[in-house]
Amino acid sequence: MQKVLNFREYFLNPKGIKIVPTSNFKRATPIERLFDQSVVLHRAEKQLEKNVVAFKLQPYKYSLNKPEIKQYFTQLYGLNVDKVSTINYMGAIKRSPKGGRYREKDFKKVYLQLNEDIEPFFQKIEK
């Protein structure tokens, strides 16, 4: 009697290698990966709360997630971050002077809620 070959076993793993999981825990994010991100302070047009600061990050495909953002600001700047809120924005479609259309870059906006109050200069654009 011949053994019936399973498609997944034969074509996806032809040598029969078995993967043995060593741990159920997720790997910690290496801190070296966090420092190549471009983080820009974004001063909002509207009034924010006294302990909230806004930042712009790279496009959402390559950007950091909330725990990594918290780790980034606590380790690099020594800030005590209470809450992280993120919003993904797609770049606006604009017309060029030559008649074509182009799209601005996508970005992620981050609102950090901190333990201490922030100077108003870092929050709102002075007019």
C-alpha cells in the first residue's frame, strides 16, 4: 500500500523539516531599528490639551506602532508617556503647474499624552 502524499508536506516542505518552536513569547523590538525613523514635531493649528504634543512620522507602511513609539520617546528623550494615539493620513492629490497630477507623501500623525505640562510654543502655531 502506497502512502498518499499531502500537497502541503510535499510541495511546501519537500525535505520534511520540522520547525520546533522555542518560545511562545514575541520577540522584543530591537532598539536599533527605532532610531532610523524620522520624527518631526508638528505644531497644530487648533489648541491641544496642556499635556499633549503632536508629531509626524514616516508613511504608515514603514512606521512604528504604538508600543514602539512609547519606547522611542521614553528611551531617546526621557519623556513619561501616558497614552499614544495615532492617525494615518494619505497624501493629498494636487495639480502641478504643467497640467499633470501628483500625490503628496503619506504620513502618520502621533499624539502623545505626557505626565507633565508642555510649553504652548511646542503645541500651537503662533499667528
